[in-house]
Amino acid sequence: MKSILLHIGDDEGLEARMQVALDLARAFEGHITCLQAVTYEIFAPGDFYGSAMAAAMPVIRENAEALRKKVEADLANEDVSWEWVFQFGMAESRLLEKSAINDVIVLGPNDIGETGPRPSRMVGDLLLHSRTPVFVVPNGQKKLDYSAPALVAWNGSTEACVALRAAVPLLAKASRVYLATIAEKDAKDRQDLPPVDGAEYLSRYGVHAEIVELPAGDAPVAQSLLAAAEARGCGYMVMGAYGHSRLAEMLLGGVTRKALTDPKIPILMAH
């Protein structure tokens, strides 16, 4: 994970994801690409002649430049390699373009301007359309303790396998790795690949994984997984992102949506 793509936006989660990106860069002697995207596509009802947009443009430019100066001043004091990329356009589009040449994308749990427990459309877009894993960082996260235990959500699906493979460099630094499954309620929920296959794959990289089977209670799967991670002192969780339709932009599966709704620890996700 030497090439880290960091989303820069003026929101309450910026400091948290900056810190996680810095911790990743230090752990892997990596490089951070700070991507700031600004769009002038402002919808103003009744603004037929573009007067509202014309008035807003100088303010948008000024705010963007002020944010850049602030973040660059902070990064100048850090001992990591970084660069700043400024582009016009929607942030998810610009991040998607850059994602192909990066190892991980660091994002917040909310879209810019939105708060509260709801999944981010931008995170969903990037998960479904990018082949690069996404690290979703909760607002208020102080650091990424990559040496802490880690929990891998496993259901034997292709998405779970993709996430597991993407996480190997990070899991190799964890003090303990838990490969967690949810007990089956019926035959239709059976796993494509058993957890022992995932554990054997990790063992080839020198990573010992402890298989943990969680009871299938009344709580949502995502909640059970996050609770298990918290109980074991995990620093982050790894899971596959499940989508019902590759043509839709946010038709993510129920487990993925719930995991992305107000996450309590960083989640490395891949689709």
C-alpha cells in the first residue's frame, strides 16, 4: 500500500482520514496523493442566466485555496512523501480516474455537506466502479493502529476474497487476525468458500488467522461484525462490498449499507 489516494474536502472528517493516510504512508514508506476536486455544477432554481453561479464562483475558489493552504501547512510538518492534485469536477469522478494507479483510496463515511447515519453515495460509487480498495474512516478517528488486532468479515464470496487479498499487506502488520463468519440460518446462506480456505491463503503470507464463528442472532450482520471487532480490540475491519447491480450506483447489499452507516472503526472494503 505504497500509493495512497486521499480525498480532500472541507468536512468534519478530513482530519481523521488525513491521519489514517499518514499512518498508512509511514507503515509502508508510501506516498500520499491529496486530491482536491471542486465543481461549479451548482443547481440554483430559477437561475436562468447563471447569475447565482457567477456570484458563487469566486467564493468557491477562495474557500478551496484557503483549505489547500491549511492542509499543505499541516503536511509540511509530516515526515511522509505527498503531492497535491487540484482538479475541477465531481470528487467521485476525479477519484475514480486516479484510483487505477493507486493501491488504496482513503475516504470519509459521509458525502460533503451531509452528516448523520447514512451511507455515502461517493463511497458506494467508488466501491462499485473502482478496482481499488477503499478505506472508510470514521469522523473523529485519531489514528490507524495497524499493529492492533484486525477482523476480516468472511462469507466465502468473491467480494470477500477480493477484500482479503487487498488487505494482506496490512494484515501482515496486525498483532492478531480474526477471520469472522456468521453462523448459517439456513442452507441458502451457506458460504461459497469455507473460512479455512481464507485462513490457508493468509498463511502463505505468514499471517495466522483465527477462525471465529459468530452466532446468527437478531442483530444485523454488520452490527454483529462490528461488535465482534470492538470486543476483540480490533483497530480496523476488512470486508467485501456487496452490490445487487453493477449498473446501479448505490444499490449496495444490506450488510454493506449498514456497515457504512456510522462506522465506529475504519473499514477496508473492496468489491
